Amino acid sequence: MDQLSKTELVQVVGGFSINGTVINALARGIEVVLDVGRSFGTAIRRWQEGRLCPL
């Protein structure tokens, strides 16, 4: 493996940066988790109260 000089290290481009796309993806992921939890909670409540639609 070759060693890079200081000038070569300065020219390296890459890495992780937080931008709008990353924030949007995280927000949508949290929204999906909350929606699944809400739906699951509603299903449990309806089952306990006996308000399920017959199939």
C-alpha cells in the first residue's frame, strides 16, 4: 500500500456529509415507523374491544 503525501491527502474528495437527501430519508424512515406503530396499536385496540370486521 502506498503512502500519500500531505498534498495528495488534501486533494482527496469523499466521505460523508449531511445534506437534504439524507435528512429527508431519515424523516421518511421515522414516519414509516410511526405509521406502522399507529396501525398496529389500532389493530390491537380493535381486537381487544371486539370491533373487528368479519371476513
